[in-house]
Amino acid sequence: MRRGARAAMTALVFLCAVSLAGCSGGEDKPVVPADSTAASSAPANVKIPGDPEAGKKIYVRHCHYCHGTEGRGDGPVSIGISPHPADFTTDTKRMAKTDQELFKSITEGIRRDIGGEAMFMPSWRLILTEQERWDALAYVRLLEKRGKEKNAAARRR
């Protein structure tokens, strides 16, 4: 595929993902700015102040399009995203980050140029409340745990 066509396809897939996330239904929520002091003042070993059950609803509404239903980076639009979205079950380097570091990534988003290509995750600060972002992170950590257990069981077979 030509470079220009590939870039256009990637942009189209990303716009579809963002559109799907915005059109996920449910009630309209007011835009609530993040309390930036909450994430930075907590020690790294404090339990995540999020609820994984509430986080699952948020994840299904917004995150699974890229990260997949099990957090393996294989969501329906991930094929058009390069590099692929994070796999919470096998990306040990990324998942070794503290909860505060991951919360910051969720809040601010991620943008990096890698080998001439951009990797992008949108900022969720204006879309999700601070509590919803903590809830989503709690669910991501649960997916990480479940995925690692599933991977270990598969290796034992």
C-alpha cells in the first residue's frame, strides 16, 4: 500500500474509533477537568481508588475498540493502527509503570513519533471524569491480571 494511502487509512480508522467512542450511547456527561493534584500526590503503593466493575462499563464504551475485549491490543480498529495499541497481558515494560503513571497516560493521552509514524491515544481528561479514569485503570489492571493468568495456564498445557 502506498505511504499516503496507508496514512489516510490509519487516519480514517482513528477517526472511526473516536466517533464510535463518542457515539456509544448512555447519558451525556458534563466535561469535568481533572484534579491534577490527586494523581501526583499519592504514593506509588497506594491502592487504586477505582472500581473495576464501573471501569468495565467505561472500558467497553471507550477502550475496547483499540485494546480489545480482553486487553490484548486486538480491538476491531487496531488493525489500522501502527504501532498496535498496548497489550495489557504481555507488555511487561508498559504495565510495570505505576498506577499514577498509567493514570497520567489515560488522562493526558499518548503521542509519539516512532520511525516516521505517529502512535496516538487520545486524552480522556475532557471525556471522562477523574473517577471514571481511575475506574478504567482498575479494570485495565484486572484485565492485566486475568490475561497473565490465562497466558500462564496456556504455557503449562
